[in-house]
Amino acid sequence: MKRFKRRYIALWLVMKRECRRLVSRPLYLFCMVIAPMFCYLFFTTLMGSGLPTNLPVGVVDMDQTATSRNIVRNLDSFGQTEVVAHYPNVSEARIAMQEGKIYAFFYLPPGLSSEASTQKQPKISFYTNNSYLIAGSLLLKDMKMMSELASGAAARKVLYAKGATEKQAMALLQPIVIDTHALNNPWLNYSVYLCNTLVPAMLMILMFMVTVYSIGTEIKDRTAKEWLHTANDSIYIALAGKLLPQTIVFFIMGIFYNAYLYGILHFPCNSGIWPMILATLCFVLASQCVGVFMVGVLPTLRLGLSFASLWGVISVSISGFSFPVMAMHPTLQGLSILFPLRHYFLIYVDQALNGYSMAYSWHNYLALLLFMMLPFLIIYRLKDALLYHKYQP
């Protein structure tokens, strides 16, 4: 009983010591509170409209008929497309696109109306600048749809002239009607897809950095022995006492972004908020333990922070929310399981978006628990570093 009491007192003393360190350095306040709050507001307001709208495009109308003007008006009516300029030829439109004034341009050839009415198959062309991936992809979709609608309108006009009824004409133009349903995000809101992973990704990178920094500075400032002595020379108590105050702060920030995304912004959360809160807690603990592993492997502050930043940035690319993991090289598919963000993303998809039971994500929760075991692999190496490692700038 006395032994347990001594450990409890030691843990409490280490936590008090860590709290004093947290409030004595503004860097901790910035990394643990101010930077996460800024990221929350930045990413959610950056994509506040869900999709980019009124992307500038140009038109080269060589036909100059009522039909071509009607096509241009219909293209301009699309929410993501705004016709901002008319050009006399393709060369000037191409130069404008290269200068960044427009993202795409629509080319209507001469004789479009007359050739369409006589079924000579005129060609409509559209050019998009896919250096800007999102803008180019969205405008390509709008222009392709407009060209298909124009083709259908011309064919319908010919069928009407031949005496077909509206029902007969539509049956020929669209023999199979496609009924499309966008599941779980019917608005096709990019913010729903991106913010739910970018926000925790930024928090994860900050957790990596703060964990490595808080331990690395003990080595750098030669206060590690004092830290261990406060913990009765127990590395387990020392780590628990140092990380618990940080865990509480980061978990509060995690609860805040869940409340902000699902409560204030009303993003889909079909499983309820509590499974996502649990996933956030596991994610916070897993990220901190990965940070401990990083500084244990590389106990130099400079190298540890480099490891943390590199691993954090790679996590954003390999987690699967921007490019599907199943389309990556098989080697990268296997490596993706080494990143906590990947498993948090899969839990989010299963529970918040699809509304599945937590049982469907058991392997992802297990993976996060395994990340929490990483410090045990380097615990004694880290203790030796705290006691004997000489800091080299």
C-alpha cells in the first residue's frame, strides 16, 4: 500500500512539474491550443461553400447563332462555371489560360447550328488547365455535360422535325434513365470529405512535435535526471506524468473539433458523436505514443523533430482520403497501416459516414491500441538516453 502511495505521489509531482513547464513556455500554448484552433477555422472556412463556385472560363464562339449563344448561357448557368470572357480565336484563349486568367475555354466551331440540324456531326471542343486539378476536373465535368446536352438538344430537334413525339424522342435519346444517389454526402461537399481528416491530421502532427519536443528538451537542457528523480527513478511514472497533462489538453481539443464539425457545421455523423469521441481518444493516445517512440529511436531533439514532421506529412498523403490506398503501389498499401491517421480515417468512414456498428472497425481500433504499445519497445533505450545521452546541437 505504501509503495502504491509513493508511486501515486511521484506521478502527481511529475504532473505538477509538467504543468509548470507547459504554462512557462508560450510555445506549448501555441502548439496545443492556438495552432489547432487556427487550423480548425482555416480549413472549414476555406471550403465553407463545399465546392468551388464561379470558376472563370472563356468562350470562343465562331458560330455566332442563337444556338451557340444558348449553349453559352446554359454553360454560364452552372454553379461552378462562370463565363468571364469571349475570345475571337483559340490562340488568344490559350494565352489567357496560360496566364491564369481562365481555367478553361469552350470552342464552338463555325457552322455549328446548320451542321447540327442536318446531322453532319459538328465538333465542340473544350480545353481545361489540369495543372489546377480540382478546378480543371470540375470544369471538365461541366463542359462535358454541356456538350452532351447540346448534342441531345440537336438530336431532339431533328426527331421532332421527323414527326416523333416527345416520349418517342426521349426514348431514343435516353433509352436507359440513370438514377444517381450520392450516399452519405448527397451535397458532394468537399469540406465533408477533407476537413474530417485534415483537421485531425494537423492535430496529429502537433501531437508528434509536442511529445518529441517535451522529452527532447529534457535531454537538451540536462533536466532529464531531475525529471526521473521526481518520478522515483521510474521511467514509466516519468512518461505517464509528463504525457497525461498533454493528453488532457489534446483530448479537449479533439472533443472541440468533433463538436464543431458535427454539432455546429452539421457534418454527417450517422453513428452518433460518442463513437467518434472514443476514436479521437484512441487517436490522441496513439499519436503521443508514436511521438515517444520517435524520440526514443532518435533521442536528439533536432533529429526527433525531423522524424516527427516527416512522418506526419507522409501520413496526410498515405491515409487515403485524397488518393485511394487501393490504387497505390502494393508496397505503399502495406506501409499505410503504419500510420495512425489511416486507421482513424477508416473509423471515420465506417462510423460517421456509413453509420456502421463499432464492431466493423475493430481491427482499426486494435491497430490504434498497438500503436500505444510502441513505447514499451524503446522504454529502456529512452531511459538510458535520459541518463547518459549528451546533447549534440
